[in-house]
Amino acid sequence: MTEFTRATPILRMEDMARTVDHYVNVLGFNLADWSDEDFGSVTSGECVILLSHGSQGCPGTWVYISVEDVDVLFEELKQTSADIVQDPTEKPWALEMCVQDPDGHILRFGSEPRDFDG
């Protein structure tokens, strides 16, 4: 069987300038040079998110993004206008936090769990 190597979400957005500003200036992503007002890509490390103006994807999509340390990301994002909808929360499988983007999508960031007592 073929091994899948990566999933790349396509998020529907209504205003490319607003959405790109959020991903680049608030969350720290980089915008691909080929992006235009209807379709684009933002990246950070190995994470790639495609942005589509009103034609692909559904409002309110959730995307899970692995990061090195959610606590560090939380401290960084508290200094920005990020809409943090869930502070870091310990789960048996991960330390997670959630951020909502301007189009209502939820980015669920996770890192290795701290010591979890159940």
C-alpha cells in the first residue's frame, strides 16, 4: 500500500488580505510568492495551509498542528491579537491549545504532554 506523506488542509476564506495578515503577522507563517487574491499558501516549518477564496473548504474547519512546545506558543500568541479560544490544556495524548482565525477556522496546536496523572 502507498504510504501517505502529508495532509494539507484547504481553508475557505472571505478576504485574502485579512487572512494573510493574520497568518503572517499574528501566527508567524510565511506567504508563498505565487499566492494571489483567490488562492494561496502559508507555511511554517513543515506545516502548509492552503487558503481559498470562497470556493473550497467549509467554514469552521478544525486543523491539528503539531508544535515543539504549546506553552511557548501560548506565551508568544498572548503578545499578539490571536483569538485564543482554549488555553493550553493537558490531555493524555498531548498538551493542546486552540486559536480561531478570522474566518472561524480552529487551529488546534499540540505538543508532547507534560507529566499526566490521569
